[in-house]
Amino acid sequence: MYKIQPLIIGNAGISDQNDFGAVSSRLSIESDADRLAQNRSQYQQIEPTAVPTREGTAGPNVVSYALSTTNPLGNRIYSRTGINLRAKSSRNCAGYRSADLAQQAFLDAGGPKRDRLYLDADGDGYACDWDPILYQHAVQN
């Protein structure tokens, strides 16, 4: 039995940028310093501006909700009743690409007081284990 060798077509080897000999023939420490100085001369610092406010009926704002709430994740503060709430919640949460989208839908449907979409089985006011602490920490830092 013999091995068939792969056919190599147009093998250029290593790229010019990865070939030390090729790079060192056209670049030097001085040319690097010149390029760095040119880049520094073109540097622009842009001052931050205020984040624009939401207008219209874009739906609930999960960031505003996160910053206005104080109860920790998993701490029941709303009454939830029904059969197989955990199973319904898990199934319904799977329909959302992210916990943020689930939380937005939950708030839009009357949450946190009402859970029409069965997304908050534990009654903590957070759909699909959405956690406001991420937003709260971002503001603190």
C-alpha cells in the first residue's frame, strides 16, 4: 500500500509579513519611529457626550428598570400562582435569544406585578433569571 501525497497548488509559503528577511529589507527602526510619529500626529481625542433619551413608544427600558429595583435575584416579592410554573417558565424562556429580550417582553406585558407570559416563576420581578446587578455595577463603576 502506498500513500497518496496531497497536490499542492500555488503554495506561496509564508506570507511576506511573516518573513523576517523580507520585512527587515524594507523596514527599519527609523521607519517604524517615523510611522509611529505620523500616527501620533493624526490622533484625535473625542470627548464623550450624554446618552440620548428615548422618545416615543419604544417599549420598556430594562436599564431603567434595573437601576430602579433593589431586590436581589431570586428574592420573591410578587405572588405567582399556577400549575407547573417552573416548567412553563423554562419552556417560555427558551423562546427568547437573551434574558434582556425576555425581561423587556415581561415588562411590556405588565411585569413585574403580572406575569402573563410565565417568565418569572419565582416572583422576583426578573424574567428568565435576568439579573439587574450587571447594570447596577456598570453605573457604580
